[in-house]
Amino acid sequence: MSSKLSPKLKKTITRRNLKNFILITLGILCASFGFKGFLLTNNFIDGGATGISLLLTATTGYPLYVFIICVNIPFVILGHRVMGRSFAIKTAFAIAGLAVSLAIIQFPEITNDNLLVALFGGFFLGAGIGFAVRGGAVIDGTEVLAIYLSRKLSTTIGDIIIIINVVIFSVAAYFLGIEAALYSMITYLSASKTLDFIIEGIEEYIGVTIVSKKSEEIREMIIHKLGRGVTVYSGKRGFGKRGDSKDIEIIYTVITRLELNKLNSEIEKIEPDAFVVMNSIKDTKGGMIKKRPLH
């Protein structure tokens, strides 16, 4: 078997690497603008590694780009251990690029209004982190640490991130004052929501599993009335005190949140007692995700 990559595979890999490079570069520029256009002027901070870097800059007066590198070096090393070599290389590139951008690119100071600084500083910083994540890297290594600790301590990633940020904002309240710490929390919330929006996308997808005696009618309805693709599983339906089972087809489809009401209405028309399970989906790829035109 030849170890050489086919031209088609090479093209796919090149396209993917170019897309990742563009996303990471866009993330670097967005985060730099959030830092220099908003947060640095008012000594507001964010959570995570970026928050630690901003806090050190505010308390010592040394340039932010120095701390961006120093604080994140351990996370890059840890990322190599936890996530692999490719992730560590892209993360090192992203952090180095952010430091260079902060050092040489001049961004205008947009406003001195505290609320606007907190909201829009967090928005651009969150967008920057989000674009970098979509490119396969991070410019804030806190989540790498959270993943590592969650495996060691058998706790959730979210709990660890909350604990880290509570410590950061408590220290900020001591050194920068309560008011600056409170505005920094607004910055963190703004950045978090923007990060979720960038990563999860505009549309919120819902995965729907349907168990029905009229599975074929429901399958036809989903395809022709909603314009969505379906996956049909063969399963068994258990019922009664003795646990009797019966072969049945199980339907799975992915729709947007806005289509959920229509799907439920159409299912009720076919079989009101159908068993329906719905789950939120963070992201999707491939298949018939985009709605096809109905004829």
C-alpha cells in the first residue's frame, strides 16, 4: 500500500489548513482589537489565561504581549500532552501571532464608557477566541487545563473553569477595586456568549429521535414537508409488565429550533402517541443539514 497521498486528499488537506490559518488569523486580529481598542484603556480583565495576563499588565505596567506569551507557555506544553502535537503547534502559532499583533499593530481607542468597554471588549475578545477555536487552536489555555484537571479529579470542565475564574475575579477585586472587577465580570459574560455564538453557529440544531408504529409516514413527512434528511434504525420496542418486545423502525433527524413546532404538529397529525426525544446539538457536519428546496 502506497504511503503517498492522493491529489484529492492533498487538496482537501491544503484547503483545510488554509481555512484554519484564515480563522486563526481572524481570531488574532479580533482579540487584539478587543484588547487595545477597549480593555487595556480601562484596566478591565476577562476570565482565564487572558484575564491573568490583563491583570498582570494592570498591576505591573509591563506590556500585555509579554504576559500573553509567558502565561500561555505552560498551557501550550500541557496542550501537547492532552490534545496532541498538531493542536500544540497551532496554539503556539496563535499565541505568538497575538503577541506580535499586540506589539506592533496600533488600534484606536474606541470609547472610555465603562459599560461599552466591558460589553464590546468582551465581544471582540470572545469572537477572537471563537475563531481561533474553529481553526483548531486556542489563544486562552484555560480550557486545556480544565480538560486535564477534569480527567484527574473526575469533575466537569465547567466546574473547573468556574473555580479558576472565581479566583481571578477575587484577585482583581483586591488589586483593581470592586467596580473594575464587576465590569470585568460583564466582559467575561460578553466574551463567553460571543464565544458560544461563534463556535455553535447562528442556527441551533435539535436532534430528534422518533419511535412510532407509523414510522414510514413520519419519514415521508420529514423528507417532503420539512425538506430534511432522516436516518432509520432497526430496533425493538419494549412494553407491558413482562417486557414484551416488538421490532420497530426508529427515525432520527436534525432540524433547527424554529422548525420544532412544525415537526411536532405534523407528528401529532400522523400519530399523537408517538414517542419523541429531543436533544440540543452543538454543531453539525456533512449529510443533509442544510434544508433542501421543496418542490
